Amino acid sequence: MVVVVYGAWEDASVPDFLSKIPVKVVNVNARLHDLISINGVVSLETYGKEYGHWRGSPPELVDAHPNEKAHAILAQEILSVIEASKSDSSAK
């Protein structure tokens, strides 16, 4: 089982109880933040510019849900954990 941790622009920490059950945890929030942080800080404005949906002229943020760029990053992180899990299983 894979559990995805995502909390948009806020810090989404991994709940402690997940370390006590047999699941693979993917903290996609951490990866999204790492890619756009400046000195370890991600502002709401920066997050929205990179990962939100923009329309119009001048562009306006119309939807803060993850855009295609963010979804590609999320998918890659999830696949990485699944592939690593398969490698771990086959090595046993």
C-alpha cells in the first residue's frame, strides 16, 4: 500500500502512526517544495505561480489545485516509491 502525503503549499508532515504500519509513504509535498524553495522557504505566491492554474490577460490564478506540472512531479514521486518497493521485494 502507498500513502501519499500532500498538503498544498503548507508544510504537510507525515503522521507518526504511518511509521507503525506496513505502508510506503510518499511525501509529495516535500518534493514540490524542494523544487521551488528559496532558502528553505516557499511562499503561497511562489507555490501558486508554479503549480496553480492561470488564465486570462493579465494572467489570474483561477484554481489552486495542482496543475499539469505539479501532477507530473507527484506521479514521478509515487512511481519512484513503487519501483523502489519492487526492487526491495525482489532482492529478498
